[in-house]
Amino acid sequence: MRGNDTAKILINIIFVALTKSTERWQAVERIDWTDIFKLAAKQGVIAIAWEGIEQLANEGLLSAEQLPERTVKLQWALSIDNIVKRYRRQEALISKLAAFYKSHDIRMMLLKGYGISLLYPTPEHRECGDIDIWLYGEQERADRLLREEKGIKIDEDVHHHTTFVINGILIENHYDFINIHAHTSSKHIERELKRLANEDKGEVVEVGSSAVYLPSPNLNALFLLRHAASHFASTELNFRQVIDWALFVKRYHAEVDWVWLSNYAREMNMHKFLDSLNAISIDHFGLAKEYVPDFERNAALEERVLGDIISPEVSEKAPKGNILKRLVFKFRRWWANRWKHRLVHREGLFHTFIVQVYSHLLKPKTLR
């Protein structure tokens, strides 16, 4: 594993939070809580990590002297408070948006985010960014209704969804589950995702006073896998996204068609990434190995994938402003990440380069 003891300690703290078990915890003489906090923030697990710290303290495995100093503790508390407040704002908005769509006979499915948070020990501790929705083919009509009845501005600058902002929260209204313009294989995967969505309307949950849909287990399995793989290959993956997968499998493992998923992942060249995702979930985030079918372990690859999640090989951020500098940076990052591309995509590098250049030409604002 690339990185230092900070990552190992954070992973062990998260394991405690997710499993409510301290069996793997190893006493540490000194913990740099500032470093732990910074890494937890980068990995999207601030509130989850605090759950683990509290349990370790309650069981006497962290003494008062070992706990975070007052300034770090206050910073942690403020961050968690902001995470919970944003979660509640999203919850209220999801309920209102679903009610608006229902009044026009439109069903709303939640993708990622809030829907996945319901699988967490403390749902409001799962950090949520945007709200991603799918409207069963009614995306265009739904956008028109928001414009006409609510005066909401709809942005159409992204390939596979429109976007709009309500109460400071960004909503992505998907007409495709994934970006079919980024890789030619994505068109094949999108057809499979649409097939699954049309065959099974999904699970219904109550959010506030509104009913919303969650993807069926097979739809979610393929969508979460492809979404994680694409993030990993193009930029980076974080602990939160791996935990999403681990908790999804924990809850729905018996309902996922693993033969289909494994075969389809192999057809799309995502099978080694799927195996690595399962291995990391089992080894570090509390997923029981019996929840997934037997798979081939590759210790070196698993170590490299986890190392890149902890400390990406290309860690700097894209420069702002100058478009030429951004293009140079994007190409340099794409080239450095070619090993990740080969791990999750079946297309060759040159072919992908041409496809993605054309994709950006179709939607130039995606270069921002």
C-alpha cells in the first residue's frame, strides 16, 4: 500500500464504524489527528470516521490523551454538522421534487447519493454531493415543466444529463445513466442499463412524504460498478465510493445475479477491476467474503488500486482559467492513467483519444 500509517489507521477506524467491531484494531502509541482528518476529508468519510473514533473511545481503546486535540475536534464537529445539514436539505428537496413530478405522473428514481446513504449505519453521515435522478424516459418533459411552472433554468452543457440548481443544490437529470460519448463500449452498457431499468421499476422508499424509486439490485450493481470504474480510470476513486459498493453488496448480495454481472464485466473488460473492488471491500471495509462468488485474487493489482485510491499517481488538480493549460493537463493525466484505462475499458488508447476529443467538440463547455 502506498502511503503511510495515516491511511492504515483511518482504514481501521472506518472498519470499526462500519462493522461495529474492534477486533482488527491495533493499539497505536501516537496518532496525528490533523493528518487523519485531512485524509478523511479527501476520502469523503469525515463523519463515518468519527463514528469509529467514538466507538473506540467508548470501549476504552482510545484513551483521553489519545483523542483529537480540542481544535481538531471542533473542526471535525463543524464538518459533521455541515454534512448533516446538507443531507437534510437534500432530503427535503428530494421529497418536494418527487412530489412535483408525481403531480405530473412522472416517477423519480434516485441514483447513487441519497439512495446509497440508506445502506449506511448512520445515513446522514454519508456525504452527498449532487442529486442524481432518472425519470423513466420523461426527462425532457420534466425539464420543460420545471421551466414553465417554476422558472428554473436548465443547463444542457453536459452529455448524459441536464442540470439545474434549487436552493443551492445541483440536480443532475439523467437521460442516459452514463456518458455514451466517452467510450464506444458505454453505448453497449447504456443499453443494458436501460433494459434493466425497464424490466424492473425498482424499490420504492419514502422520503419525507413522497415515494421515490431506487434502482433494482442488478441495475444498481452494473451502474455502481461502471461509475466507480470510470471515476477510477479518468481521475480518481475515494473510500466513500468503495464503501458504497461494500454496503450495497452487503445488503443486496443475495439479489444480484452474480453470474450475469461477472460475465458482463468480463465482456466489458471490467472484471479485474470488479475483483479488486471486492477484494478491497473484504480486506478493509468489512464485506463478508461469502457475499460475493469466488474470484481470482491478484495481490499486486489490489495493492496498486488501493494505493492509487489513497494517493493517486496524478494528484494535482486541473489548472483554472487558461484553456491551453487545462488541455495539456488533461492529456498528461490521461496518459499517466493509461494503466487504469486498460484495467476498466475494452477500447484501445488511440481509439479512446479520438472518441473523447470528438466528445469535447460536441460539448465544448465540458473542458471547463
